[in-house]
Amino acid sequence: MRRRMIAGLMLAASLVAGSASAQTFPSRQITLVVPFSAGGPTDTLARILAERMTRSLGQTVIVENTTGAAGTLGVARVVRSAPDGYTIGIGHWSTHVVNPAIYPLKFDILEDLEPLAYIATNPQLLVARKDLPPTDLKSLIDYVKANPDKVTAGTAGVGAASHISGLYFEQKIGAKVRFIPYRGAGPAMQDLMAGQIDIMFDQAANSIPQVQAGKIKAFAVTSKQRLKSMPDIPTVDQAGLPGLYISVWHGLWAPKGTPKDVAAKLSAAIIESIADPQVREKFAGLGQEIPEPSQQTAAGLRAYHESELKLWTPLIKAAGIKIE
Ligand code: ASP
């Protein structure tokens, strides 16, 4: 009886704490963990969002870059954080779908995270340093074939989207490149612009500003349609690598156990942010497509995430990608 009473009191206390936390949440700064380097595509997206979420939530959302192992360290940092809504994380197709198939993770990517929102999807651009001899995709393929294992390709780590796209490319053309891993596509881009590496499969968001500034050149976009913001770049189908489609979708998650009402406040702030015309314009300029409203929700993200895991896990496992 006494034990039951204590249990009842504890339950009542936690319910009060739960609703009180939602009423006062957020009462301090929120950390948004980006699992790649500053200046890269995920970081750029996170910073646009953090700025707008700060306005919705009335508290500063700061971006923290926890890098390494193709984003697995940053995702682990979110999983292990206190589930109070003050630490959340952004991730994408490779951190939340590819990595669980190739890294020995100590957590469950679906069960140890609370989905918040699905925010955008972005194709890749195949880009090269400005003075690389090939001038289009067909001549690049010939060049890679004529220089096996020599053409250097920057990646954001083993299993990162940039790496998986490169492997897909190798498989399609039947020749190898030399992958150079970085802690994110941000520093890889710096080296591409400086002429230190030859090519990169990069999220359009990261490359578009540099292509527009004439600092690098683009050979193709890895989607069925051309980018609205850069219609001069041909699709892979048009340029000579039919079917090499890879798009990198991004979502946000909180640690498992985050009070439902706190998670709901965060989801609402994210969804409000991506409905803002200024945010939409910035995303569009970077080739980021915002999903339909029904897909943006926590439930929409969970359903999409599950379907992507089902689709890709067997394919990635079959590819036998090794962590060096
Ligand atoms: N998302 C990575 C970054 O922001 C790039 C990648 O996955 O290839 O650097």
C-alpha cells in the first residue's frame, strides 16, 4: 500500500514536472549539434535554421560542431545528452541511414532518438577543381579511366554522402579514384578550391556558391531534374551517367526520453522556421527542397527514416564498405 502510494506520488510529481517543463521551456540556450565541420552543407543548413528557431523559441539556438567518423561522433553526442530539449541534433541520409549499416554504433538509430522534423533534401553536384583538364562529365570519365587510382576525391569521411556517391560513380564507370577523407565537406571544399584535390561529390548546397563564384566547376547534378537555381548544370542522365541519383535529406532529432510536450515545441519551431519565406528562399538558392507539410512532422520523419533504412541497409551492407 505504502509502496503504491509512493509510486503514485512519484508519478504525480513527474507529470507536474513534465507540464511545468513544457510551460517554461525553453528557459535557456539550446545547442544544435552538427556532426560535420563548420562551413559545410549540414552546418549551413543548421545555421539558417538556428537563427530562425531562435526567433520562434525566444532563446538562442547555438550550433556546435562535433565532428569525426563521418558524423557518428556527433550523433552519439546527441544520443547521450540529457533528454531535456536543450541538446538536439541535425543529421542526414548518411549519418542516420548509411552509418548504422557500416559503423559498430553503440546505440539504435531509431529507438534511441526522438524524431523532430524532416526539413530538406538536396542532390549532389559532381564538382572539380577549376584547372582539372576535363571540361565535361564524359571527358572526366575518360580521364579517371586513363589515370586509375590517381584522381583524388574529397569526402566527409568513410560512409559520408560524398563517399557513397563516389563509390557509386566508381562502380558505374568501372574505374577507381583515390578518396581523401575530411571531417566534413567544408574543409574538403577549401582544398578543392585551393587545387589540392581533384573532384568531389558534394551536396549542391555547399558547391553552388563556389560554382557561381567561378572557384570550381560542376559537371552534373545527381538527380532527374536540373537545379532551379543553376539550370546550366546538366543532370547525370543528360551528361552521360544515367541513373546516378543520390539526394541527401536532412532531419532533426532529440535524445530518446525528451518530454513529449518539449519535443512538440521544438518540432513546431522547426516547422514554423521552414515555412518562413526568407528561409525558403535561402534553401531554394542552395538547391534544398522542402518536403510536403505532412512529411515535415515528427511522425513524417520517423516513417521516412524507417523506409530509407529498409531500402538502403541491405544495399550498403552488400557494398562491403570498410572503415579504414
Ligand atoms: N554532410 C557532410 C558535411 O556537412 C557532407 C557529406 O555527408 O558528404 O560536411
